[in-house]
Amino acid sequence: MILADQDFFQDVQDVYSDLTDLTMVITDNIGEMITNFTGNKNLLDLVYEYKSINEALCQRVKNFSKITGPVLYDALPGVKVVVCPVTVNNTNTYFIFAGMIIKKTEKDSVISYLKQELNAPAEILAEIPESSAEEIQTKIDKLKKMAAILSKQLASQKAASERSRKEASIDSFLQLIEAGNTDINTFLKTFSNSNQEVDLVGFARKTEGDQLVIEEILQSGNSSLKGSTFSTGEGLLGQVVATNKKRYWEKVYRDPRISYFSQKGIVPKSLAAVPILKGGQQCGLLFWGSSANEQLSKPTNTEGSIAASFLSIMESTLALRLKASNNLMKLTTLNEIFQVMAAVQDEKRILLILLDMSMNLIRGPFVSVILRQPLKNSLEIVSRGLTSEQIDSYSKDVSGRFSINEEDKLSTHVTGWGAAVYEIPLRYQNHSYGYLSIGCNGTDIDEEDLSFLNSLSFAGGISIHLIRSMKEESKQSSAAGVLVELVELIEPGHSLLAAKASKLIESFCESTSIPVSNRADLKDSCYLIAYPINLLKKNIGKPSVLSLIEEYHSIEENKPSIPTASIQAQLLHLVWTYIKQGEKIENLMQITAVNRSLLNEFISYLNHTNIVVKEIQLADPVSRQPEISHDLNLSKRESEVMKLVVKGLNNRDIASHLYISEHTVKNHMTNIFQKMNVTDRSQAIAKIYQSGWDFIKGL
Amino acid sequence: MNFTINLPLQMECTLFFQENPYMFETLDGIALRLGRKREDIDPVVKQLVSNSLLEKIGDGDQAIYRYIQPDTSSGLV
């Protein structure tokens, strides 16, 4: 019941008592006075012995509890009192008692009765007002207005109270969410504590299939429904899940479906349930009830709905948090898988990674990775969860589709034995290397997992492409290497020039600011231009080398007046022209097929290099001297011995110095004399001095 | 059950067994080799057994785990 604002009630009562000339008091719905009497106290004392007035009012309230408007009754024979209900939501909440009224037509007989029966004093009897029927009706109408005023005040007070409760409820849930508390039990306690009417509150969560399980429940008594399950559509709660609409039940103990609760000793008289949504999808329901009230009040149900909304927000927040965390985990995993794939050089390892990672993620009935082996014109399949017959059947199935699915993307397929399978191509650019096939148990793979698998397959496609490209490149490099070495045997002259050209290209590329890519190809091409292009095409599949050589031949044949070929081809032409035409810079001036800036840089490079060579010659005019030591044809040991002879050491000292015997020194000396065509030590020393000191240093 | 939360560790454990396909190892041994806590590895290894990537031989602390090689087959296109 709403507590009346007693001051307001008293004020209204005082005004209307004066207005109607009636004695008044207001009671609550059990007859307890909530205001003080206003009006003629003497009359009141006349009618009631004051002590028993409370009892009398309680009795009257009891009698008139169901009245829907003002009622006139006789407090004493002929002395009338009006009782008027004050209602809120059609419920009599307070009662106005207003008296005493004596009809004009009955006044004499009433006074006579009061004199005789109650020995009422004459002065009090004189105070009793008399009213005509119209006057009585006017007074009753005024009392109606008074009741209306009080009702309106109570209604607005109730609305304010409900608003305040709602705000408090919202505030307490917000505090929970702000604090990051996602515990369902705490949530239910918050709802239960803020609402005295509710003594049963619980949350049921959807599990696999159409089942729900009571995850948390708060109720009085020892028994608990926690952990109990029910199906969608089953019982009262199941109905809410099935219809996805909130429901309130009054006097629910009469409904046989309440047995789900009553068999556990829980007998609510009223019950309510609201579906809980997570990301727009139903994930469970919140229910509450009262074992005391047959009908739950509107504010309680409103609070319940608010609680359900917050629970939905909490579940959605949790789901989002989990999703973000999962995505981070998946990204971390993908990142690490990519790193491993980038380092792996073995196709089989790539297949195993694709296979096992897919199995870990999807946990489907089977996973297989199918890889095309173009050289063997075969398919390689690694799989888990397939029998050998199924592998045979599936590989035949896939091989039949390979040729027509060159541009394929992720697709679903049904295998020969009726299993659904997702086939994700292992692609790089427009080349398909195979499939990652994921079997599923009739349920679709969710979008996020598919996205993960797509990324995994994409990385797999790139890895396989890289491994195969590297193998191919290595094979082609070795073929080119063999041809380069063969030039030396077949065309030794060309080989010498090619070596010179290759060296020149290398050193020019080091010094020039013009970017020259694929230097290795360029250097190989110096040798390979000796071969007919058709032979190269047959043995070298490397397009960059072939196109370079083709461009070079085209320049050589056509001698274009403006440069149209690539920088590499122009440089090859330039260097070869220089080498073939006797390394004369002036011959380069007639070249038209080379970019002017490249030509200028090359000429500038050559001029600079020649100056450096000349400087070396000036700084080292006797650099030819060491050749004399070759002319003498002394061995390393003989040279060491001779060096010590020149220094003036005798045979014994030389032997000691070189840790050899004196006899060995003599042998070396004999050989030296023969080689130098001298007969003794002094002649040898003289000859050495004739050759110059630098030779001695060179010794 | 949220499987994804263990995915990085599952991946690490799977790669470890792929690199050592002939290894037989106890839970403590796997934890030691991966430098992880036994309690972190335990659910992951169980999951890998459930995914049929690992085989568990024996029970209790002395149970040994090994990598199950996938079926490999090849055929002409």
C-alpha cells in the first residue's frame, strides 16, 4: 500500500470538513486513523464512546471494504455518517469517514431518542446540524471530490515511487556492468534484493539443441532447481522460449505445468519469465515469482523486464568480449602459422600444418588436403578421419573436378558417401594448387572459422607456390650454370671476352647511379649469348634471362636509332660493343640504341678507371720485378735460404734459423747455384744485387 | 566450450609433434620441452587426443603421447 502524505491528507480533510460542516477522519484499509479528527468533537463523543472509536472504525472498514463509492450509514438511529473510499488502481486504499448528518424530516424523533436513550445534554443536541436531502447529496458530492483529490495525489505519489524504484534498479544493474561484474548469481541477487515481492528468481541458459538448463536460481527453502533441464516448449518456461515473448502468470499454482517447480517443493503463486537475447539471438530466459502474492505487481514486472534487458546487455557484452579475445587468439595463431610456413621448405610440412590446424579448429568428422603434383600428373592427399575407400572415392571425385575448376573459390560439395564438405582452394594468383577439404556434421561452419580457414588456405597456397618457384628457379639456375661453363670448352675465346664483360658489368653496376636489376641474369647472359636462342629456350625456363638475350639480339641485328630495349639489354649491348671493338672509348660514340645518360655514365666510368690504372703504374714502376723470381724458378724454401744468404748468414746459421740440418742447407745451395747458373755463394749474391733490392724484398 | 582460447597453444603443441613425429613423451615431458606449465598443457593435449592428432598410451602420470601420422595417398589425375 502506498503510504499517504499525512500532512496533505490532514490539510485536505480540514478544508473539506469546513466546507461540508462535517466531522471527519481518514483511515487506512484496515481502519487505522491516519489523520486527526476535524470538526465537532462533542458530536463525536456523543455517538462513540471515544475509547471504542478505533474499534468501530475497523469494523466499518471491514464492512465497507468493497464499496465502490460513498455510502451513508447510521452510526446511531437517525445519526448518519458517510464513508467514502479513496482508490488507487481500483483498490480501496483509504477511507474518509464524515458525519454526523440528521435529516431535517427526522430531527425531532432523533433528538427525542438521544435524550431518552443516551441522556444527551440539550446544548449538544442543539449543535446537531440538520440537512435536507439535497444538502446531504451536495455534501456527498463534495466528499467524492475530496476522495478524487486524495486518489490523484496517491497515484502521482505511486508513480514517483515506481519511477524512483525503477531508477534505483537501473542504477544497481548499471553499477554491476560498470564494475565489469558478469556473474549471473550476483546479478540475480541484485534483482532479488531490490524487490521484496519476489522470492524466486533464476536464469536458464540454452545449451545444445533445444535444451535449457537452470544455470542459477535463488529461492527460499533448501531444494534447488539448479542444473535441471527443460526443452523448448516444455512447461511454462519452455513456452516463453518457444514463443520468444515475455509472460506473466497469476495464480499459477492452479496450472498443472507448475509441476516442474512443485516437484522440487517450490510452489510459486505467481510467475513471470522474459527471454534473454545475445546479439539478437535468444540465449536463455530470466524468470521470477512470488510464493506469497497471487499476482505480481506491475512495478515488480517492470523491474524484471529491466533486469532482463540488462542481462541481455551483459550477455552480449560477454559474447563480444569473448569474440574479441577469440579473434586475437586466431590472429596470433595465424601469425605464428604464417611464420612457420614461411620458414618451411617442404611441401609435406605445409600439408600437415593445413591439415592439423583445420582439424584443431573445426573438429569435424574429417579433414583432407589435396595437392596437385603436375610433374607426376597426380594428386597427393593427406587426410584424417577418412577410410581408405573414402580416400579413393574422394580423390577420384576431386580429380574429376580439378580441370574444370581452375577459377574456383570456396564451395560446398557432397562426397560420394553423402558427407557435406567445404572445399577451400589452395591458390596463388590464378593458379590452383589443390584443396583444403573440411567435412562437417550437417551444421554449417561459422563465418569466422571459414575466414580463418580461408586465410590458412591462402597462406598454404602462397607457401606451396614459393617452394615450387624456388625449386624451379634453382633447377633453371643450375641449367644456366652448366651452359655458362660449357662456353669455356666450346668457345674459349667467347668465354674470355664474356668473363671480361661480366667483370666490367659488375664493377660498372657498383659505381653507377642508374638502377640495374637482375645483375646475375645480366652476367650469365654475357656467356649465354653465344648460344642460339632456341637452344636456350629448350634448356632454360627463366623468362627474365631469355627475354634479355632476345632483346640483346634484336639490338644487335636491327641497330635501332633510338633506345627501346630494357636498361639491362642496353647495358649488355654497350659492354659487348666496347669489348668486341678493342675496348676503345671513341667507338662507343656511334652507338644509338643506348640511352644517352647510360652511355655517358659508362664512358665516364671507363675514363675514370683508365686513369686509376695509369696511376698505379706510375706509383709502382718496378712491379714487374717479382716476375724475375719466377724466372729463377726457386722453390719457396730455396727463396728463404737465398734471402738469408744475401743477409750474410753462413750455412750453420741458416740451418739454425730455418730449423733444418746444415746438410739440407747445402743441398738447397747446390740447387740454387744450378738454377742461377753460378758456381759459388758470392756470384749468387752478386746476381741478386744486379736484379735490384725489390727482388730481395720479394724473396 | 570455448576452443579458440587454447588455439595458439594447440598450434604450438601440434607443430612440436609434427617436427618430432616419432617422439613418445609424457605430459611432464611435453610441458618441459615446450617450456609451459603442465596445467596449461594438459587440456590442450587432451583436446589433441580428442581431435585424433595424438594417441595416448597408458594412463595416469605415466601416460605417453605420440603423434598420429595422417593418412597419405596419391593417385593419378
